Amino acid sequence: MTYNVYLSGEIHTSWREEIIQGCQDLNLQIEFSSAVTNHEKSDAAGDGLKIQDDNFNRDHQSAKVNALRTKTLINNAHIVIVRFGNKYKQWNAAYDAGYCAAVNKPYITLHDEDIIHALKEVDAGAQAWATTPQQVVDLLNYTLSK
Amino acid sequence: MTYNVYLSGEIHTSWREEIIQGCQDLNLQIEFSSAVTNHEKSDAAGDGLKIQDDNFNRDHQSAKVNALRTKTLINNAHIVIVRFGNKYKQWNAAYDAGYCAAVNKPYITLHDEDIIHALKEVDAGAQAWATTPQQVVDLLNYTLSK
Amino acid sequence: MTYNVYLSGEIHTSWREEIIQGCQDLNLQIEFSSAVTNHEKSDAAGDGLKIQDDNFNRDHQSAKVNALRTKTLINNAHIVIVRFGNKYKQWNAAYDAGYCAAVNKPYITLHDEDIIHALKEVDAGAQAWATTPQQVVDLLNYTLSK
Amino acid sequence: MTYNVYLSGEIHTSWREEIIQGCQDLNLQIEFSSAVTNHEKSDAAGDGLKIQDDNFNRDHQSAKVNALRTKTLINNAHIVIVRFGNKYKQWNAAYDAGYCAAVNKPYITLHDEDIIHALKEVDAGAQAWATTPQQVVDLLNYTLSK
Amino acid sequence: MTYNVYLSGEIHTSWREEIIQGCQDLNLQIEFSSAVTNHEKSDAAGDGLKIQDDNFNRDHQSAKVNALRTKTLINNAHIVIVRFGNKYKQWNAAYDAGYCAAVNKPYITLHDEDIIHALKEVDAGAQAWATTPQQVVDLLNYTLSK
Amino acid sequence: MTYNVYLSGEIHTSWREEIIQGCQDLNLQIEFSSAVTNHEKSDAAGDGLKIQDDNFNRDHQSAKVNALRTKTLINNAHIVIVRFGNKYKQWNAAYDAGYCAAVNKPYITLHDEDIIHALKEVDAGAQAWATTPQQVVDLLNYTLSK
Amino acid sequence: MTYNVYLSGEIHTSWREEIIQGCQDLNLQIEFSSAVTNHEKSDAAGDGLKIQDDNFNRDHQSAKVNALRTKTLINNAHIVIVRFGNKYKQWNAAYDAGYCAAVNKPYITLHDEDIIHALKEVDAGAQAWATTPQQVVDLLNYTLSK
Amino acid sequence: MTYNVYLSGEIHTSWREEIIQGCQDLNLQIEFSSAVTNHEKSDAAGDGLKIQDDNFNRDHQSAKVNALRTKTLINNAHIVIVRFGNKYKQWNAAYDAGYCAAVNKPYITLHDEDIIHALKEVDAGAQAWATTPQQVVDLLNYTLSK
């Protein structure tokens, strides 16, 4: 079987590419997916619909359009990787983790050690906490091993 | 019927008390619940079990114990209020919101305007965004009106 | 056991009162509920939140607030009555019927004969089609009989 | 992955063809489906079964036969487009939207601005409101982008 | 806790009364429920609605009205007793058993030994097969014992 | 998409073959499945396991083995056809229909007119009642039409 | 709210009584439940039904009767305590834990340190691992604290 | 269709290979899967993550990593085989059986006769009890027969 792995969270570093590359190097049979990770495009996802002059309304419209994609892909995933950077709030990543917990879908968190206290509830629902993309690759390699 | 309302998130201001007081003043038939909001007690929730010298393991053990309470209460709630302060990360609040979204349980967010962009995915899944506890009281009053 | 019966749809005639009165006359053990049926109040349900100058945004905000109430009450109901008048579109009533069908919750439709063709899909998912409030009372009386 | 998109609602204009054509022009990997959109055929869907002289009974029989198809296709879809024209009541479209809301399946509404008030509950549960088929194409293109 | 026990099936002998009496004699905290067991009333359940001259249509209308009651009561039950007599077909009892199996609700069958072969699939999904009402009383007594 | 259609019930006439042949003649994209329809083989399904001298225990063991197959295939089906003959009791067919009703899976009944009264609850939950295999073929052809 | 707590597993020591007494001393609002813990009575649970001369068949019949009780009580519980002694295999306790994990119901394990390796999968799905009944009392006290 | 069969439990004998070989000899269309059955690798599954000096914490971390794999594969399986040896406790096998029972997924147990009493609850939820791998092959052959 092909595993579907959804990559949720932080968009400012190359963690997605590193995981995908690492898995390709191992020839793992994985189909990766993500939200649209281009920040401007994502913020403008709903701009083709009703013109919204107000920040909240524009964000609201775009966030709901983005969910068309993310909801479908998360529902379709076997495993979700949830990445938290140190600088940004990434509430959407925690939101995705809660969604996974509710539907019994296994997820792995990926974040540095200095934010473990703030993330303890999110980590408590996870199957694993990794600190590097390579660890995630290793976990996926183990999960898909014969 | 009595409504069960769960109050999730930030523990540094008096928003819980204000909502509860406001609803009591209106004689609304609501049973409120929360996580344990005493920070030290919450962090020590698992300390009576295995002695954990390491920060991650201690947090992990306590977070899972806290979930005994929060999972039960959220599952039992009709409506969840999710509060985000400006200073703290409150990933657990976003996590609760994602959980609610997945099980189709309606929730209201409560936060200031300056964090609407970071919270756009969480707000997109909410039934309402409030900025003051009084607005939440008004929403509950409306929801429970004859 | 007490039955919870939710009354969905048209707000311009006295069908709700007739059903409730008819059941009270028979001492049926039923707790009735509804959306807020005061049109102005319902349209203004979200007005205490963000000020929305635009019609769509105002309606959107109020509709989501109203769903706080209706979602909870429909989920809590054992039986739903869905009323369609001839003049108005009542798409929300059809929406409620579709919701009930998906979660296997039994519902009764209440409407005149001249709109049976337009309502054939909604009626196909219903347990009964009534044309008068008295018929609904009779159905509930039968359903609750010893 | 191939997306399954179900097109629900109004059958008197070419909106289905426009969306399908628009997506084909972009080579989007989408399998579209619909109810039988030939009005006479749809009304006669059950006529090969029991002979029904009465309008209600004939409609009832055909509507249930049509649901064999629509229920299967909606359950199988990742995204549903729900179209409302101005002239007809399309209660079945609202019914499909309610069904989607209940099972957490994302849907997009497609309708003109002059019926936003009547459709506010249906729009409140949607991920997006579009006014033209081209906007729907753009949303699908965004949703399926790499 | 009070147990809700639903009694499904054959209506020509006194098995319901015997079980209820037996449990009352033991002061078991059980609330029993059933379909309407008066045959004429049950067949006429939908007669107050549309006049149906045809046998199938009349039966169809009444059966759907009866389901208003039975669906609610079965969903509400903790345990279901499914009774098959030797003379009648009681397909509705087997239908109820299949419904219970699908939603993981435990049920007990009650029937004579000479129909075990025809009932083997229904018995395979049951928690117990009893041949007398007294055995059912004993099972309930055991189930509710301190 | 390929439809999976499960054929449940009576095994003494050629209705299965007629439906399958009829659909093949129309080149319908359907994968059919069934319980094992060889009566002796089906009764002996569990005989390779524990030796059971007693009729009930042998039937019980075989029925549970058969359910390995039928449960999987019904869960996998989009549409189920439930066939009742006049001579036999086919409680297992009614059981399958109840299972389908509970999980919202559409099914068609296939039986003669003289047993409509006894089957009224089963028919009430069905999408269609057919009296000939050809009618079922026609319904499937309609359901799969472009 | 009153919590329902189900006590699963080992029946040879007084752990149940200690937990119940400890919670009563604290006036915790908990309703406790269990399988029938009298070994002989439990083994004989089905003996009033068909006479089964064979060990497997007798056990099978009794185990299914016991499940009438345990399934209902576990489904009704908010929290489950799963106790493993060192001497016995208590596969039924592990079975209950797996059931809880699948339906997202929180459970606490109670066992000595020398069997942690054999129980690692069961502990991995638990919210907490306790080694003494007093620790369980403390966890429940915390969970129910105001 | 291809069946997915998950092989759970004991890792010290060749039962997995015997079942797989037996099914290959019959050309059955089955995709088999398992947990990682190399004991050392399985125990070390989480060792690449946080260094855990304590036995419980190390086991906990590895068990959760293993669940990434097993949860996905069990959810994906149509049928689960649960094997208990006589020497080891295999609580994880019983845990998997309970999981299957809760989600209505059919499973077969495979164990010797001398442990039937201790396994009676696990066997009660199973579709079949086999004592040899060959019996399992025969059951699968029957299940997949045309």
C-alpha cells in the first residue's frame, strides 16, 4: 500500500523538502501533501470571491477556502506530521493535531526542545515527538518497513 | 434542558469568572466546566505517579492525566468557548478547537483583534468570534432564549 | 422517557403553537424546541459581534450564531418536524432535513399538496408527510402511546 | 490523488458544463458526478417499478430511486458544489448541503447575490460562496494545485 | 443506572408480559419499550395521512410512521430482545437484529429450537439465544446484578 | 467509478445470474458479490474448525465463519439487493437489510407482491421495491447512467 | 455531573474495594461498575441457556452473556480503570483496553512495575499508569476537582 | 477485490509464514501485514528519538512509535488474525482484538485448546477460533472463494 502523509504547520524553513527528499532517497512509497505553503497565495485564497475590505472578513474567506484543501487531504492521510517553529504561533498546526486526535488519526510532532512545555497537550496526543526532519524520515522508514 | 459549556484556553485573566457571573446574573441554565486552571496543580497533575526527572517526561505524564478530565468534559459539552490571550501560545486551546471541529461540536472563539490573522483557521471553524466575555454571555443568552 | 421534538422551518403561521397546544392537550411528554422564530432578532443574532456593513457578511455572522442554537437542539432531538410554507423558500428547512437524513434522525415533513413535486427528495427521506399540524399531533400521539 | 466532485442543484442552465470544461482546460484530475439531470428521466426514475397513479406516490417512488444514485455519489465525493438558481426552489440542493454539513464534507455554494438572505444558513455551512462557474473552477484549481 | 430494554418481534403470544412481570417481581430497574403491538392499530398507523387505496402504498406509509417510534426506542435501548415465533415470518424482528448488529448494540434472541437453522445468522450476531421468557428474565437479572 | 453491488438472500432461483447477466449485457461497470450460495458448503463453513456434534453449535460456528465474508462484502458495497422468496424465511436477508439501514447504505428489495405486508418494515427502509431481476437491472442501469 | 467509572480486570485482590472506598471517603460523585466478579457465577453466566457439555462451548456461551453486561457498562462509562495482576493472564482486561482505545474513551492502567514491558502497547494507549489503588483515587479526585 | 489481512500477536513461531505460504499456494488475492516482528527492532522503535534511560519511558516511546504502523494497518485491514502462544502474555494481541471488536472489524483467533478459558472473552468477539495456521488458510480460502 501507498501511505498518504500530510505535512502540517510552519512554512518558513525547509523541513517539508527535507522529509520528502529523505523518503525519496529511501524509495518509500509515500504520497505527501500539504496546505498551500506560499504565504501570499494562501492569504489570497478567497480573493477571487467576494471583495472583502476588512481584514477579518478577508482572512475568514481565505481560511475557509484553504480548508477545502486541507480538510480533504487530512481526511485522506494515514499519518500527519505537525511542525511547530519557535517564532510563530502556528495555531493552525495545533488545530490540525486536535482534529487528528478526535478522529483517531496518528500524528507525529516536530519541534525543538525549548517549546515542549507549551506543547505538552499536543505532544500528549501524538504517537511521537521528533526534533529533526531526519527523525521523521526514520520513523516513516520504520513504519513502512517490510 | 441544561447546557454544558466548556471553557478552554488562557488561564491568566478573569474571563472565565466574567462569563460564569454574567450567565448567573441572567439565570441561564448552564453548567460550566474547564481544565484545572491552577497552573502549578495542572503541571503537577501526574506527579503522584511515576517520578519523572526529565522535563518532557514529566510534562507528558501530566498532560495525559489532564486529558482524562478535559476529554471527558469536552465530549460532554454542547458548546465550547476557546480563549486566546495575546502573550501566551495556548496551543492547547487551538488543539481543543480542532477536536471540536472534527466531531462537529460548535465552538466560539474569544480573542483580541490583533491576532485575527494568526487565528484565521481556528476562527474559520468557529460559529462566532467574540472579543469580550460579555459578548459570549450575550451569545449564550441568545442561544438559550425561549 | 421524554421525547425532544425540534420544529424547523416556516415562521409566518401558527403551526408551531398548534402542534405544541395539541400535544399539551393530550399530556404528551414532549419538550419542544426551535430556532429563534422572531425574524428581526434572528437576523440580528450576530450584530453584537463585529460590525458588518455588508449584507452577506452580516447574514453570514448571524447565521453562524443561530447555528450555535439549532445544531445543538437538532442533535439533541429524537424527532424533527420540517415545515414548508408555499410563499417562502425555506432552504434552511430543507437543509435541516438533509442534516437529519445524514445522521439517521427521523423527521416528518409538513406542507401542502401543491409543492409535493418540488419537495420530493426531502419527502423521500422523511418518515411521514403531513399536511396539517393536527396530523403531526396525531403522529406524535401514536409514537408516544403506551 | 483524483478528486471526486459532485455537482448538486439547478438543472436549467449550463453551469455544470462550464465547470467541467473549465477544469478540463486546466487538466485538473477531477472526476465529476451528478444526479440524472434530464428532468423527464429523473421524474420517471421509478416508473418501471410499481405503477403509481397518484402524483405523490409516483414522485416518492422516483425520488427514492434517484437517491440510490445521489447518496452513493455524494458519499464518494471529496467536495460538493451546490447550485441555486433564482427561479426554482431547489430544495433538494439545500437538502444535499445539509447532508454534507452533517458528515463534515466540504461544499461550495454557487448562486447570485440577490438570494443571499434566503440562503444564509446554507452559506454559513459552506467553505465558499461563488457567483460564477469560473470562480468554482478557480477554487478547484487552487485546491488541487501542487 | 436504569436499563432500557426494547422488545422486538412476534405479537401473538404473551412473551412481553411474561418478561416484564418477571423483571418487576425481581424489582429490576428496567424501562421496557416496544413497537405498537396492536396489529390493527399498527397497520393503520399512517391512515390519518394521505389516503392510500393500494395495499403496498398503505403499508409503506404505515411502516414509515411506525419507524418513527421504533427507531427512536431502539436507538435509546441498551439491550434488545428479538422474538421469533414459529408461525409467522417476523422479518421485522430480523431487520431489528441486523440494525443492532451494525451499531454494536447487544441483543438476545428468543425462539424455539426447531427454527435454529433458519435463524443461524441472526443468532450468530446475538449475545445469547433463549427459548423461554424466564431465561430472558434470568439473563437480565444477571446483567443488572450488583 | 466501479460500483460494488452485494446480492443478499434467497439461493434457490437464478435471480443472481439474471441480474449479473443483464448488467453484463449493458456493459455496466459493476463488481457483484454474495455470500457462498452453495447450501451445503455454506452450512459446513465452520466444519474444519472445532467438531460440533450439536446442531445449534455447528450452525453457530458456520454462521460466524460465513459472516467473515458477508460482513466484509456488505461493508464494501455501494448498493445491496435483498431478495426474498415465497417459500423460505430468509431471515438473514432481512438481517442484512437492517444492517444496511443502520449504516445508511442504500438497498433494493426484490420480492413478489403477495408478501408485501410481511415485508413492510424492510421495504420502508429500502430505496426501491422490485419484483423482477430485470427491474433491478434497469435500476442499476439508471443509477450508473452518464 | 456524575462520572461513571468502569473497573476492568483482575478479580483476586481487593483493588476494586479500595478504589471505591477511597473515592467515597472523598465524597466523589462517581458511580462505579464492573463485570460480575464472582468467578463461579461469571463462568456459569450462560448455564441457564442451552446445556453445553463441551468446555469451549460452555465458556463461549457464558462469555457472550457476560458481554451483555460489560459492553453496556463500558459504553456508558466516562473513564475505565484496567487492572492487571502478575499471576493471571487477564486477556479480557487488555481486550477492554483495546476497545476503549478504538472508541476514544480514556482509561488508566493499574499494574506493578515488573510487567511494564509486556504491557507497553496497552500502556501506550492509556492516559495514565498507576501502581496502587490510592494513585487511582488521587487521579479521580483530581479529575473531578472543582 | 484484494483482501487486506493483518496478522497480530505472537512472534516466536512461524505461524505468519505458514499462513502466507498457504495462501500463496492457493493464489489467494491477499495483502498481508503485521507489526514489526523483529523483537529487538520493535523494542528499539523509538530509540532514535529522545534518549530514555528509564525502562518504562523507553518502552512507552517505542510502543507509541509502533502504533503508528499497527494502527494504520489494522484500520486498513478487512480481516485480522489474532495469535496467542502458550508461553507469553501477548496482551497486545488481546488489545488488538478489543480494538477490532469496537470498530466492528471481523477477526479470527488462533491458539491452542489449553488456553480457551483464559481467552473466552476474546473468543466471544471473534468470528472463528482456529488451532492451526492451516485452518486459517482454509477460512481465508473459503472467504475469498468465488
